[in-house]
Amino acid sequence: MAGSADRLLVSVTMLDRPRLIALIFSALAGTAAGLLLPGALAAAVDAVVAGRPSFPEVSWLLLLGFTEIAVGLIGGILTARMTASATAWLRRKLADRYLALGTRSTFADGDAISRLTGDCTGAGLVASVVVQLGSSTLISGGAVVLLALMDWRLALVFLGSIPFALMLARTHLRNTADDVLTYQEVSGELAARMVDAVAGLRTIAASGTADREAERVLRPLPKLSLAGRGMWRTQARMVWRSGLLLPAVELAVLAAAGFGVLEGRLSVGQVLAALGYVALGMAMVTQIPLLTTLSRARSCARRITEVLGSPAPEPGKLGVVPGRGTLELRGVTVEGALREVDLVVRGGRFTAVVGRSGSGKSALVNVLGGLLIPDEGTAVLDGRPLEDLRPHELRAVVGFAFERPALLGSTIGDAVGYGSWAGEAAVRAACQSAQVDDLIVRLPNGYRTPLSETPLSGGEAQRIGLARAIAHAPRVLILDDATASLDTVTEAAVEEAIERTLPGRTRVVVTHRAATAARADAVVWLESGRIRAVGTHEELWRKPAYRAVFTGSLGAEER
């Protein structure tokens, strides 16, 4: 995993090569200016002390200073642009993988948000961090060389500190890596728990379990706090150790330079230059926090590659064949939901799926519509396996409506037409079929009313989701409890309108209402992930256990 994470970081670094090259050149220019500054300062000071005209030396010093400032500004702009583009690229890549995984994704919603936001930003910083570390290394090495050219004795004194600096950097990086990764993982877990809690706010309020839910959401906090304290302890140790190391080295070099002045080898300006070279030579120590950022970038990349490395189903390559929308399941098993299910849904018929909560109804219709790939077995549409079909063709012929639809788009009209080529007339016809047109036309801007400014009840959102499915004009229409919030009269009116709008289409409806099952041509009765029976509602109604699916009561002797 670490290898794939590092390869991802290399790809991110090389993503914007023109800006990367510009950033490297600006860093090199800044490095050169920084290394020349102590010498320029020495020359200017010596000229002033000697009473010589100092205009050339001072001008050169000012030019180097302005160059360093300008290069810093350019580097900051380039860093911001590169980080933004790298973060956007990572988010697109990660979002594509989440969408490819679909319903098979094992990553919680909140954790996915954490990876898409914080982790992509952290990994997107890698190019600037690497350039800064490289620049610091060049400055440190260059400062030692210039110090040696001035007086090899000073360089020798300075080199005595290098083992301590390297040990400090190595210890900091090793101690930080695990804490950084733990912190990010626990942050993702907290985000996942928070998203779950927000989604269930009404349930939590109704059950009076707010305190208990808050305790559940915040349960990982001690682990997060432990990792955070670990990072800060490591950072604190690094700060005080580097804070002691730098003045100690400066004091040693200053003492050696003092002897050089007494012996006539060094001037006053060169002593100042020596101190400047020491400060530059210790750049690697002062830039140790960058190692924390680099460690965080690697941890972020590791979390991103966990998602990118998750196997996604290969998209089919065959087209949809003509047919009436006959669906078939052959030996289908979905872990924890369905077991060895064989089923034929006849094309052009209305089929109801019933069963107690947890019996596998949603899993069944998701497999029938190709949203869920079974662990075993095959789902077939008009004789061709769903997994062999091209995704865009499959989605064009199979439409879904859900109990809690996610409405996407800028306006109400966009939400209804989302994912289809339906024009305004088709969108309005679909809304009329879903019995929601009268609501939309009363909005301030009708179908052009922004979705964000349209408060919708559960039933209204369901009807818009239903209209979206109808607007696709699919060969197969699957309604997963999509009319649960409608009253029985409205539901019956919707069904009649769908029959008129989409005559002869296959309809598969998950329902908890006996009246809906009674209108169906066939009923699939699920129990504990298996099909207990298939027949008409009238035939199955003779069984007490079937009646109990709708009434919720059944004596042991009637089972």
C-alpha cells in the first residue's frame, strides 16, 4: 500500500509539469539569492567599516533582497495553483472510483467525504513540499560549501552538528507517521458517524436518544486526542531540540570565527557572513515541520489508494437487445440479503415484491435493475446478462424510483430530467403522471424554481423522484417503496397514469400495501432472503403467513 501511495504522489507531483518547472526555477533563484546574501552583506559591511564608497555593495545587497522577495511571491502563487489543480484532479479520480464502486462500496459516507476533502488536499500539497525540501537541502549544502571557502575551520565546526540534525529529522519523521495516519483514520470515522447522525435527526429526536447518540458519535474522540497529542509532543520535542541546536552551532562557529578575527584571517563582515551561512546551513532543521507535512501527504495518499485500489466491476461491452423487459435471476446470492434466488419477471407485466422488513426486497430489485452485482448467480434482461451490457444502455432501459430519492440539479425541472434526454414537454408529462405538476406550477418560477429554494415534504420528494424515473421512458420501471409516502388514492392515480404514459412496460414495485399487491399481475413473496412463493395476491392471500406480511401479526400455530 505504501508503494502505491508513493507512486500516486509521484503522479500528483508530475501532474502540472510547466508549473512544476517554473516552481523549481523560482526555488533555485531564491536559493541562489539566499546563498549570495551573506557574502553581499559582508562586502557592504567591510566597505562601510573601511570607509570606502559602498554604493555598489549596498545596491547588490538590495537587489538580492528584492529578488528573494519577488521569487517568494512567485513561488507562493505557483504553489497555490499547483495545489488547487492537484487537489481537483485527486477529487475527480476519487469521485470516479466511488461512482464506479456504486452500491458495492464498503466506505461509509462520512469517511468518503473525509477522503474527498481533507485527504485530497493533504496529498495535493506534495509537489510544493518536495520542492521546498529540495530547496532547503541545496541551501544547507551550499551554505556549508561557502563557509568552507571562507574558512575550512568554520565549516569543520559546523559539520560537527550534522549528525545531530539528521538524527533529529529521522526521529521526528518516524514518530509522526503513525500518529498522522491514526489521526486521519479516526477523523474519517468521526465524519462517518456524524453523517449517520445528521441523516437520522428526526429518529433521534423522536426516540429521545440525543445524549446516547452524541456519546456514540464522539466515542472515537479519545483515540483522536491520543493521536493529536502524540503529534504535538513530537512537534514540541522537535521545536525545543532544534531551538537548542541552532544557537549552539552558531555559538561554536562564532567562537571559531572570533579566533579567525584575532589571527587576521577573517574580517568583521565575514563574521556576519559566517553567521548567515550557519543559519542557512541549518535550514533542514528549521524546515523539519515540512517532514510532518510530507508524512501527512503520504498518509493521505495511502487512504486515497485504499479506495482507488478497491476492485470495481468491469463495465459490460454488449448492447441491449430488443425485448419486452423480461427479467430473470438465476441462482442469485447476495451476502447477508439473498440466498440462491431463481425468479422470472415477465415482460410488460406489473410485479409486486412483498415481505417483512429485512427480507431482502431492496436487494432483490437492485439486482434486477443492475444496481447491485450479486456475489453468486446472474441477472438477465431479455436473455442477456446485465453485467455484459454497456452501463449507459442499461440505465436507458431500466428506470428506478426510491423511497428517499436524492434530487440533483439546479432547478426542479433539472431534477426531473436528470440523467435523461427528456425535454420540457416530456418533463411536464412525467410530473403530471406522478401527480406533482400542480405543485410545481404554483412555485414562484414553476419548473425553473431553484431546487435549493423549494422545501419538499417526503411525499412531494417521492413524486418528483417518480417523475424522474418516468421521464426516462424506460423499458423496465422499478419502484423501491417509491410511493410509500403517498396516500392510497394518490398511489392508485399514479399507477393508472404510469400505465397510460408507459403502456406495456415492465413494472416491479416494492410495497407494504395489500391494495398495491392486489393490483399487480404477480406477487413475489420474500422471506429471509429466499422466495417463499410467487403468485397472484388472491392466491397468496389464503395463506395466514402472507396476510401477516401486511397485518404484522401471526400466531405460531398459523405459520
